[in-house]
Amino acid sequence: MGKQGSPRMLGADYNWNKAGLFHGFKNDPSKISSCKGVHGGKRHVWLGKNLRSMVIAFGLIGFLFLLDSLVYSLLEPTSGSAPKKSIEKMKERTTANVNEGKIPVQMYDRLMNLASFALAEKEFREDSTKFWKETYPEASIWRPCADRNSTTNLGKPKKSNGFILVSANGGLNQQRVAVCNAVAVASLLNATLVIPKFLYSNVWKDPSQFGDIYQLDHFTNNLKDDINLVKELPSNLKSLNFEAIGSLITDADIPKEATPADYVKTVLPLLLKNRVVHLLGFGNRLGFDPLPFELQRLRCKCNFHALKFAPEIERVGSLLIKRIRKFDAARNMLDKQLLGNFMSNTPLKGKDAAVGDQSKYLALHLRFEVDMVAYSQCEFGGGEDEREELQAYRESHFPLLAERLEKSKPTSPTELRRLGKCPLTPEEAALVLAGLGFNRETFIYLAGSRIYGGQSRMQTLSSLYPNLVTKEDLLNRSELEPFRNFSSQLAALDFIACATADVFAMTDSGSQLSSLVSGFRTYYGGGHAPTLRPIKKRLAAILLENSTIAWDSFEERIRKMIEEGQRVGVRGNKKSIYRQPRCPECMCKYH
């Protein structure tokens, strides 16, 4: 530091001498003329005497700058020792932020700093978090059995009352629920079910039909003893105008969470009269309770056994899992159900077994798309620009909501957050994972990639957890190309990666994908497939203490919150059987 300061001291001395000289000239004007005469000669003499010293001084300064630059390059953050791929990703993320023109948004600066320190301390320790395993051992006493026949099995009717045609809307997971509900309704009404059609949506923009996503032969063979199934309507019924004859039934005709009595009252008379009904836009139109035992079991059988992804989805899904895990072997029933024969059934041995233990990964379903964010009416730290952007989106995509908000006094964003009504941001998800003790090296698969705010929002999460990947990172262009314009088939790959993960973490338990994935893990996981669900109201209360809470206290409260969400119990009344299959209709209990 002393040597770097020398040039500044020389400059200060020079300025002081110059001021002194001018002060003298002012007091004695005669000196000015005499000085002019000798100035040129004195300058050459001075330069001759001091040239060597000046060269040495400038050389020393240059050497110091060179040394400083060398030291800086050696002591630059340890990213220089990171794998080349990680460095390239970091550059891409930085470039993305610049291109977006958005400054990274951070709502919890203090907690993020504490999380960074905590993860840095654990960086060279063995991963000690307990959340790689189920918290409650009793989870393992439940086993799949929805495919077993029972003495009360309804079986398919000897005589059909007619044909049920179903057109299901929504994306992959909404359509899956619709198919299972349609199977139960067909059984209830002693009807023949035509293989369901999937409606084209301007949101999802996917023309995929049943056979593009699921194995049609497996579906029909699995349910052949339960209901009558056909691929198409008989030719004499195809030409009918369903609306004209009153056989077109929409969601407006059937209440949400409808009971069997609603179908017997509304649909059965039309079925008997016209021999066909068309359930248009059919989705979540069959409640979970009250429902006869065998119909409930049939829905479970359809969801967990009859619906298997198409071979091409299984094949590419297996590529995804192999590249995450770095080995090729099925580990459990989840793998066998979702990856078919594309994963080796040979158990891992020796070195491969050791690699298997090290290749754990966590799958994260981050629900932070722009439509969800805008609809929530919450604020996420982006200030006036964010408010204007989301308001414009609401007016464009949710005009009725925007109109209602103008006419009434809406709940404040602060109150919505306090009530746990706001979608979790990537930053909040990162804090939860850090609070649970997942270390910085944790390999994280991110389901979905349309995050509101893009990389400017993702930077807080990726800074704590740099080993963050999506299917686009793991699959090359030619492998993804067949799915490029088929969002439901892409969503099926995310479903597979989430369901077969060592740990699955969600940010919104109301999401269809999160619900179905967590149910699949419960059904086939054998008590060894933990799912992490934040309780948003409790999390909001913890995060409100951002400016004061100690990190130890934050960790303890986060862990207790997640443990509460992992409690093992029988499905509650009217709860989704697809999300919570622990009940006599779906699973058997072994002591």
C-alpha cells in the first residue's frame, strides 16, 4: 500500500512547490523576466541528472501493477476450479440477466446472506440432512393393491346402457384425472367408454391424443374386466348432432365435485334415451366422497396401474434419469412403473453401487409461472415495474378478475402473503432447502422452465445451489425434437424425473403435477420416497422475521414445518385419492 501511494505523494509535493513559486512571482515581478531567460537551460540540466531515477520509478510502478494483476487472478473466487460446464452455465445466466434488462430481485437479503454462510460452512462436510429419507418409518407399512380383485368387484356389465364420449381439457395432469374419473362414471352408469379425446387448448397448444401419451393396449387390457372400452363410436352414432338431441353435457350441467347421484339424475336418462352422451370439457367433475368402495378403487387402479406412458416417453425419460444418476439400473417400483423396460433390472454391485449412493438428486417443482403470479394479486419485490406488468397481464388474460378488482377493495398484497396465499418465489424455495440442511452440492432437477422473471428471478436459487438442471440441459436437441411442439409430452418427462427422484420438493401443494407426483411416490415408493411440502401460511410467518430471526431458529422452524407435512395418516374425507392414496380402497396396510 505504501508504494502504491508514492506517486500520489510526488504529485502533492509538485503542486505545493508550484503554488509557492507563483506566490513568489507575485511579490517580486522582476523575477519573472529573469526566470524566462534561464528556464530552458535549467530544465535540460535537471532532466539529465534525474532521467535514470525517473526510468527506475516508472519501471517500479509498472511492475507493481503487473504483480497486482497476477495476484488478483490467483485469488479470484473458486469458480475458476469449478467444472467447465458450471462456468459456462454461470456465464449464460449472467448474459441472460443482461439481455433481460432486469436486475435480480431479492426480497430477503439478510436471510440469503445467512443461508450463504451456513452452506459455505457445510461445503466440505458430508451431507448430514435427514430429509433424504422419510421422516416417519410407518410410511413403509402401506403397499399398492388397487389392482387386486375383491369379492365385491363390480365387473363390467353384461348389457351396456350406451356410450360415453369424453373430451378432456387442460394439460397432461388435468387430462389424466379426467380419464380416471371417466372410467369411474362409465362403471357407475353401466356404460361403454370410448377412449377419451383430449381437447386442443390455446394455452397448452398441444394436439396430442391418448395414444401419443399413454399405452393404449396396456390401458384396455388393464381395465378389460372392469368396464367396456371401445376406440370409436359405432358408425350409426358418429353422425349424430349431440347438441340437437340434448346429449351434449358441459361443466355447466354438472356441479363441481359431483356425487354419483348427480350423474344418475342428469346423465343416465339421456344415455338411456339417446344411447350416447358427450361429456365436453370433462375434468374435475366427480367428487371423492361419498363414493362406493369399488368405484374409488377403480379410479386408483386406472391412475396407478392402467395409465402407462407411451414407449417413446419412457425411453427418453430413462435417458434423463440415467444422466442425472450416472448409472443404468432400476432401483424400485417407481422406476419399473414409469420407465418400463428401458432401465436395466440388474442390481448395482461393487463400484456401481457406490456411485448409486452418491448420485442422489432432489426434484423441485417450482410453480412461479406468470399466469399464477398475476392471478395471485401478490407482490414479489419487483416494485412499480412489476405491478404494472402483472396488472397488464391480468387485464389481457383475466379480464373478469381485473374488472372485479376495480369494483371492490381487494385484499392487500401484504395480507395475502401473511395468509399464505402467495406462490413461493425461487428465493423462498432456496431458503427452505437451505433451512432443511441440503448442502450446496445438492443436485437439483427443476421441473418446468417458464419461471416469471426468468434468470433474474432464478439467480438467488442458482447462487445457493449451482447444480441446478432442467430437461433442456440434460437432453440434446435431437432427443427433445420429437416433443418440441407437444407440451403434455414434455410435461410427462418432468413427471417421470420428479416421481423417481430421491426427494421431491414442491412449492404449491394445490398443483396437479405436484399432487399426482406425490401420490405416485406414496403408492409405489414403499415408504422410501420423501416429499417435501411447505405450509405456506407458516412459512410466511417465519419469513416475516427476516430482519431479526437467527439462522439456528430459522432452520428449526423450517424443519418442524416440513416434518408436519410428512405425517403419515389415512386419506381424509373429500381429499384427493390421487394425491393421498393411503386408504383401504387403494393401498393395503401391512404390520
